Amino acid sequence: MADKEVNSARYGSLPFEQQISFFRNKLNVPTESWTELWRHGHNSGFSVAGAMKDDLLNDFRRAVDAAIADGKSLTWFKKEFNHIVAKHGWEHTGKASWRAKVIFDTNMRQSYNAGRYEQLQQFEYWRYAHGDSRYPREMHLKWHGTLLPKSDAWWQTHFPQNGWGCKCRIYGVSQSELERKGLTTTATPNDGMREWEDKTTGEVHQVPKGIDPGFDYIPMRDANQAKQQQLAEKKAPVYQAPERLVSTAFSTVKGVNVDGLNQVLRAFSTTSSAPQVAKLGEFLNIHDIRSVFVKQAEMGLYNKGAKDIQQAVQGYLKPSEFSPRYLYAIRGYKNTRGFTSKHFDHVVVKVASTTKLSKVDVNELRQLVALAHEFYKRGKPEFSMSHIVRTYGESKGHSGTIVTWLHELGHQVHYKAGGPSAPAFQGLTRYGGTNSAEWHAEHFAAWLLNRNALAEFNADIANYFDKLVEQAIANGANNG
């Protein structure tokens, strides 16, 4: 467990890895009309109707990617849209505000639903829930509460998004929940088909009633590759997302996300900490350690906030024998900054709603180990590494979040390496002196932030962690 704090909290957004991955795996496809990229073609194709130039599509791609991965707002995207249009002199149909909203909403919601489709595979049954649309569709309201096995063919055409602006969602139901609550599956809706003519080509399509043309597909099914390749004869050099050392993260705060973590680690990779960062990336990958960032109101076992995010967190984490809320909530939530367990393959970090990883000061964090050493030499060691940066640093809780995250990862490194007892070395902080587990967590954070400074404090500790991390990685490789 990491060090202590008391903090207030409010809710934020829930970006997640499957959503980001779905969008980033797409191919740029220039199209004149939205109907050219039809149904499953949207799974692996990114297009903006009327955007035929490669560099124009790539600029839109970058903006949408930032909106998905970094939780950017519609207001931000509209400004980016206007900037891109002005830069390329693009003449688009419809008002700019409306066109930007359509691009934003469609890509955000369909990438989210694609991620949800991946997450929902662990549930035996799926339940359809009508969203809070401004203009509710009669059919969508009728489907509310439909509970069917995930293998039912109805989901192949009715998995949301089911139309422009549709906010319907699917929730997973396990076999045990079905039995515990006495639920029963419903009859498969059979509302028939209707004809829809593409005015551009004259082609007539059979579309399920209640679904907008082109939306009768699952966002993760195989794409219509033949038509897509025809459209992409002059494929653009597609936007390349930055390489990730951390592949996944779950957060309920906009300013804390997987891209922010990777930006911080990339900054560390330009320093003498590069070898340690590379080893951390290797460890995270081989053990598939996941990270959960939640606000204080979401960490109490019986808090409404914890209940509200339970399904989302459960979908992100690996199946576990533990009750879902025990994976990210804890009784002493007001007095902890984070926690993990030897039974987990994830760490939990508490963040404030105002936390932004973009405000992390890497240079300040690099000096943290030397500062802890200075306090030690004066005979007044500080409580913890996190406490030092949050108390004396300019970047406060922003950088403190990274230290707490590394502290909890230090526990996981210790567990995966076999949980050896701490060597008989004095610790940098008082918290590191409480027990073997906290000694490992505190000094692992110091090892990654600035191994050279840790070696100046005690070269044996630095060498110890070189070997410990290698052992943790080797254990994962052997088990694989």
C-alpha cells in the first residue's frame, strides 16, 4: 500500500485500451460519400466523407485519435476541425459545427462500442439498454431490456451504435448473476427488414427496421476488405501513434490516461533512466500488469461511485475469483494513495479529478531521489518518496501520481520476483523502513526515477534492483 492522503473527488471520463486500439488499427480510406465505406468497412477504415487528400485525412485522424486517447472534448475538436479546414482549404458540406460534431460523435461512440464488444466477451449474456437520446427511437425503446445469449444472431445486426446519435449500450450478464437474480432470457426481437436506396449509386439495401442504413454491423467484425482496398488504391501514409511502453490503463479522470503515462516514460527515456524504463516496459508486457486510476469517491467499497464504475473496471481487468469491487476499492480508502495485492495483476492509484499527467515535471522527479538522500543525511528522512514530491515539489500531485504508480508497481515486481525478504540495508524513507514489502516498493520507485542517484545513496541497493527486476521478468517468461 502506498502512503496516505485525504482528498475529495468527482467523476470524469472512461477511456480504455480496446477503444484506442480499435481506432488506431484502421486504414485511411478517402471517400466522396459516407456510403462508400459501408457497414463492416468502418471496422478497419477511417474516412471523412469528401476528404480525398492524404494529408487532410491524416490531420483529421490525429485529431480524432487525441479525442479518443486523451479524452478531448467536443469543443476542443470543433476548434481543431476549423483549424484543419482552414489549413487545407477544404470545402465541406454542412455547417462546420454540425460536421465536426458528426465526425466526433460517430468515431468516439463506435470506437467505444468496439472496445465494449471486446470486453463483453467474458459474459455469457448481453442486455440491451436504451440510451438517453435527445430524440428516442421507438424501436430502440422497444429493445430496452432485451436479454439474449451473446451468441444470438440478433447481436450481429443490432449491436450499438444503431444509428446517427444513438446512445444505446450493451451490458454483460454472467451465468451466476442470471441465476442469482432469477433472470430469464427474452424472445429475440423480429421487426423485419426495409429497403433503403443509396441515392448516389442507385443500389438498394435491405436494412433491419429501427436501424439507420450502414449501422447494422458489429464494430469489431471482419471488414469488407475487397471494397475497402478498391477505395484505398492510393493509401495515405497513415498516422502512426507513438510507441507505447505501457499498453493499457483505466482511468476515471481525463488528465490521467495511457498516453499520458507513455509521454512521461518517453521523457524519462531521454535521460540516464532509459535502461530502467525499458526494463519496466518489458516487465509490464510479460506479466500484463494493468493500471487502474480512480478518484477517492470511487475507492470506498460501499460508495455509490465505486458501484457506478464496477462494470467498467471489471470489464477492463482480467477475470478474478474476487468480488469485483474488491479489485479497486478498499475500506481504508481515505487514508491511502494506492494499493495492490500479490493476488492481483494490476495496481490501483487514487487521483484527484484535477490531476493531469501533462503537468508532470520529469526533471523534478529525477531530483527526487537525491533530495530524499539529503533528508536522510540530515538525520531526518522523509515519510515517503510520494510525500516529498507532493510537499516540496512544484508539480505536487501531478508528479506524485507517477511516484505512487511506480511504488505500487514496485510491489508487483517484488511479488513476481518471488517476494524475497528485504536486504539488511537502511532505507531512503521512513515508509520504506516499515516492512519488507514497503522497502521494495519505495526503492523500486527510486531505482526507476534515478538509478544513479540511488547508487550514490547505496550502490548495493541499485545493484539489487537490477537483479530483482531481471528475476521478475525471467519468472514471467518461464511461466509463459
